[in-house]
Amino acid sequence: MRMRPLFAMLACLPLTLTLGVAGCSGSGTPIMEHPVALPSSLAPAPPLATVALTPAKASTEVPVSAEIGVTVTNGTVKTVELTDAAGTALTGQFRPEGTSWVPSNALKYDTAYTATVTADGSDGKTATETTTFQTMKKPSKRLGTGLYVSSSQTYGVAMPVVVEFTSNVPQSARATIQSRLFIKTTPEQVGAWSWISPKQVMYRGKDYWKTGTTIEVRAALEGLPIGDGRYGDADRKSTMRIAKDAIELITDDTTHIMTVKKNGEVIKTIPVSLGKDSTPSSSGTMVIMQKYTHTVFDTTTDPDATDQYRVEVDYAQRLTWGGEFIHSAPWSVKDQGVRNVSHGCTNVSPANAKWLFDLTRIGDPYTVKGTSRKLAAGNGFTAWRVGWEEYLKGSALPVH
């Protein structure tokens, strides 16, 4: 019998490959007939999760306003634990964008801390990273701050959250400060911060607050570096509540009449006398800031006062830092509803002054229309002196 060449015989033998079964072809080229799955031992492994943290390990002189910066690759954060040198755990929460974990209170000065973050990896395993750092000593150069809302008080629907500083805040520091001002409204409402002046930043809603709203505020500024070697002085918190009724006062200078609304309905009209030509009242939406059942207006010590006088007044409600009030003015009752004779205040009769005083709250809006003077920014709680789009221009951070 004639022998076939060995290579020809081998070409027709079945070959078993990892990727399939080959058969003979006319050209001798293997053909894939039944592909099979790649064994799991040879499949590419899911990427490992990694966690990066700030402050960096062994950092010193860390501000007590520090947040735990967290970056997770190929996974999601599972837990964050921050403890002091005694092992005491601190509470906190992530920023909405998830870039950092913010302790609920300022850290202590000159104290060691350890942060440990665990992430669930996409490979089904966990990854853990730890950093330790030391905070700075208490600085000697600090910027004084104040928060104009109290947890013990209920406010009107126009009350802004007001954070004030004892000296001017430069433009370069405003975004940093604003990033540490936290607000939570219940029910949730659209709102924004805006720098009204170099010493004041305010938070207001796009519209007046809904009645019954609760607003949790934290000005987390203690130890915050703000330039020129200065640091914030305190971490301040408050929970303000908005009244169940919406009160709004509107005065038209052309009629010398104040219209009083409650929950959108007119409940009273009141004759008034505004500022005379030499001392006009401000036009714009102001907010009642303070209330005095009895006080004294005294301009005799002010060399710049147009008119110097000293008079006792009842039921006075402050509207501006410049000295505009709604108050009882028995001496001008005959002029109320007819002409303007005041030094810039809104004069009303004793009976109407008491009625208003009993009705209103700090934070209620008062709008004056038609006078020759426009309300100046920062002359009171002036967050409502401009419309929403104009107001947003005062934010040091993008508003989403």
C-alpha cells in the first residue's frame, strides 16, 4: 500500500484548541466550528478599588476647619471614621457632590486625628486607606463673625440668613467662606448666598419662605484660613423657624397709604406719612429687623445729621441701619395719608402703630414704592432689594 506523507496525515487529524475545534479544509486551514467560553482563570480581573485621602499622611499645621477629602477609584465609599488621639469618633457627613466628608463640628486645635475610609470595590472586595494628621495651634489673628438668626425665635417669611464680619472680607476670600456656609430648608426650597457688602453675606429664597419652614444653618468658619494670616473665629449653628402666617406691608408714596396683607389677603389699610423732601424714605423691599415697645431717637450727637432732635417713640420697628422705622407718631396724625413730614421713618397713629406691632415679626417684608431715594445695599437686611437674577450675581460660587 502506498504511504501518504506524514505531514498530510497530520493535517487531517482533529486538533483540539482552547478556543474551539478545528477540521480539515481544502486549504488545510483550521475552521472554528464550536466556539467555547474562555475559562474564568484566563478572564481579565476587575480593576482593584483604590482610595486617596486628604489631609496627607503625617500632615501638620492643619486648620481645624479641615474636611476629609476622599477620592475612590473603581468603587464606592462604604464607611468614614474620624477619631481623635483618645480614640473618640467624630460625626460628620459628605458634601452633596461627594468630594469630601465634613465633620459636624470644628476640630480641636493642636490635636492628632486619624481618618479611615473603607470602599466597596467593583471586584467585590473592600479597600481601606488611613491618614493621620495634626491640627494647628489656635491662631492669634482671627476674623470676628456673627449670625443674625436665633433658634429661640420665629421669623417672618422674608427673613434672610445673615452672616456678618467685623472687618471687610476681600474678594479673594469670599468663595472659601461661602463654601463653609451650610443651609438645609424643610420643606426644600430654592435659595442662594449673595454678598450684599464686604461685611455681609445673606441667604434668601428665590421667593419668600413658605410658611412653617424650618431652616438649619451652620456657619462653619472656626479656624478657616481666609488670607492675610487671618482665620475664622467660631463655628456657629442655629435653627430658625418661619411663622405660620405670611404678613406683608406695602406703602405707596403717591397715596400715603400702607396696605397690610395676611396670607395674600388685604386685612387693613393705614394712613402714613413718609420722609419729607430733604429726608426721603427709602424705596425698596426692607425687612423688619428689630422691635421696641419704647425707645429714644437721638441725633443730637451726630454732627452729620440734617436735623438734630431727641424724641421718645413707642412701637418702633427698625427697617434700616440708617435709622428708618415704622413707629407711632401722634404729632403727625393730621399729616398721615396726606403729606410727608418725617425724617425718613414711616409715621402712623398710636393705635395703628400698636396694631402693627402686635401683628408683625422680625423678618416680615415691608415694601415702599415711589420715593426719590432707593434702598442702599447693606442698609439693613437688603437681600430683597433686587430681583432673583440680579441677586445671584453677588454669589462668590457658581449657583446651580
